[in-house]
Amino acid sequence: MSFSTILIEKADPYFELQTQKPFLQGILQGTLPIEKFMYWVRVDYPYLVNFSRILALGVAKAESFADMKIMQNYLDWIINEEMALHESYAADNGISKEELELQRMGPTKYAYTRHELSSAYSGSMGELIAGILACIVGYQIVCNKLVKDSKIDSTNPYKDWLKMYVSDDDLDSHTKNIIGMFDRIASESSISVRDSMDEKFMSGVRYETMCWDAYYEMEEWI
């Protein structure tokens, strides 16, 4: 069994818990208030800026040209596809790109980003990936769990959001490549490094789980 499979199975209770969060149930049913969704758009945008910086650092840390290309291609998708979609959602709701760029993350989202950046800058390539792996695989796993036994109504305003994380071929390809690299690095790493990769991944999973509540509550600094 691959290292990523072991970790994903370990995290499954958290992924199941995420599917029950009011934010995601609202997405599934199409009933999530638009202001809560737009809060997610606003705070996720600066998060993705930092996520992109981590991927760029991954390009620099990669030990082979092939691994550099995997990180670079995923970085390109994040910037030109996922972030562009955030910009589109924002524009449709009267929020400019400049406002997105100036947006401040909420406390939980900010803490999550600090965890990822710390893992990336102070750790090995395996620990860099482990720090962001919960984000890389989590949305796809959770959204697939959400829609498994449900029919998405054609009038659901969030159907395209769900579709991207459930059935985007490009995203699936990037995820598969990153996981392949992660498993290869894990197989070549010491027990202590694999333990650190495990800890960083599970911390990310816990942050992801907490963030769904932060989005729903539209968490702000006091």
C-alpha cells in the first residue's frame, strides 16, 4: 500500500466529517447563502497566492527536471484556472481583482497558511508536499463523497464548483502526478522524515476540517 493511500485512509474520518459541514451541505443542496460563498472566494484567493508560492518553491527544491515540471504545471493550473475562477466569481458579484488581492484571510485560514508555509520553507521536498497535500486531495475526495449518492440539480448555483472538484480531467492529472512524486519521495525517505510527512499532512487535514466552519461563520479577526 502506498504512503499516500495509508495517509488518506487515516484521514477518512475527517473527510467524512467535512461532508456534514453546513457550508458543504449548502453547496450540495444549492442553498448556501451567496454571501457565505463569496466569503470563501475572498479568503481563499490570498490563500491560493501563498499556495502558489509554495509550488514555486517546490520547483526550486525539486531534484529532477521531471519533478520541476510536475510542480510548474500544477502551479500554472492554480494561477490560470483555479484563481481565474475565483476572479470570475468575484466579478459576477461586484468584487474587483484588486479587492481580492487586498483581502485579509480569517484567523483559521491564516493559521493554516502559516502551517503550509512553515512546512515548505523548513522541510524537505516530501514535507513541502505533505504540508499542502490535504488541500491537493481533500476537495476532490470530499466533493466526490458529497455527490456519490446525490443528484445535482441543474438549477444548483454551485454545480460548476462541484463539477470542477469532482470531474476536472486536468486537475485529476495534476493530483495524480503530485501524489506519484509524494509516494516516490516517501519510499526513499527515512522513518523520521515519513513521520514528519504524516504529521504535516494530518495537521493540514485538521485545518481543512476547521476551515469549513470558518467559512460558514464568515470568521473575522476581533
